[in-house]
Amino acid sequence: MTVLKYCGNRSLQDVQLIAKSKADYIGFVFAESKRKVEPKDVKRWLSVVQLETKQIVGVFVHPTVCSVASVLEHVPLSIIQCHGMETVQTVQQLKERFQLPVWKVIHHNLEAWTYMRAWKGVADGFVIDSGRKGAWGGTGISFDWCNVPQYMEEAYKQGVPCFIAGGITPDNVEQLLAYEPFGIDISSGIEENDRKSEKKINKIEQKVKSC
Ligand SMILES: O=C(O)c1ccccc1N[C@@H]1O[C@H](COP(=O)(O)O)[C@@H](O)[C@H]1O
């Protein structure tokens, strides 16, 4: 069954909704974005919400050891997601320092799946997102999903999970599911007026969790 990550949560209400959803992962953005959150706020929300088995993903763009450490002081991340142009060396440093899995985001282009090979043995997972000039993620833009099987195959060879992100909505998720992604990662597609929407989440889950 396809694994689900809901990202870009930015209020207690968002966190409460995701807690009762079927998501496997809950994501918080600690990079410049309208969805950027403060670690202290996340700590406060998590102190009153039970996430049960959901794992917490911290999204960073070009993180340093210091920037990740300042988040970990407050938030018990399970996974670090690197959504920028991080080097293999930086990711290795983060893994050594924090002993946490690191997922590397690859922005889709026709050669991107070959670039995944450079991360073999380093990335503990991949997120393939569509790139857009001026924004690292959360763009609401999808890429041509006929490329999904190539990404899945390379991640499978490396023995790591691979999520598809970018512009996934309740209306198009079925088209993506036809390409059998391991996981999907959604931020803007489950929002209405800048808040996570229960209606949209339910629609997504009717389709994703029935496959
Ligand atoms: O969600 C954001 O605002 C964001 C900002 C900076 C880096 C990553 C961000 N989120 C990631 O973007 C994709 C999903 O985007 P969308 O569904 O198209 O809105 C996902 O990987 C999020 O983790």
C-alpha cells in the first residue's frame, strides 16, 4: 500500500487533523516558506496531540549541523529531509552527528534519476519533487509522472523508500497511483485557505488507502 506523508503543517489545528488521518509521516518545514514553523511552536502542538506511530519529518533547505541541532532541541524528529542543493558531504555530516535517517530531495528533470546514483549508500530515502525557479518546494506543481517508474526502480535497487511530491491533489492522485509510487508527499494539495482540509485529506485517503 502506498505510504503517505502530509507536509507543511503550520498550526495546532493542522497537527490535530493529521494526527487522526491515515498518514504515516507528518512533516514540518523549517526553511523559508509561508509554511515555515518555529521549533518551539511545534513542541507545544506535539505536547497536546498524540501522533501514535506517525513519524516526524523535518524539512530543511541547505541545513547546517547548527540549524538542525536547534530544531532537535525542541522537536523529536525521526527523519531529516534535505530539500535544497545539499552535497553528499553535508548529508554525511548530518547523519554522523544526529544518527538520524536523511531523505534527499531530487528535483525532477530528465537526468535526475541518474543523479540518484550519486547518493547510493548515503541517502536513506528520496523525495522526487518538481523544481520551480524561486521555490524549493511546496509549489503545487507536478511533473510528468510517466517518469515515476524509473525513480522507483533506482530507489528499489538502493533499498530505500522513494516518495513522489509536487502538485498532488485529490483530483489527480489516481493518475499518480497508476505508476505505483512507494510513497506520496503532499503539502498544498490538502490545503484550503492556508489550512489543512479534512475534506481533501479524506478524499485523498479514499483513493490512496483503497489501492
Ligand atoms: O511546503 C513547503 O512550503 C516547502 C517549502 C520549502 C521546501 C519544501 C517544502 N515542502 C515540500 O514540498 C513538497 C510538496 O509540495 P506541494 O504538495 O506541491 O505543495 C513536499 O516534498 C514537501 O515536503
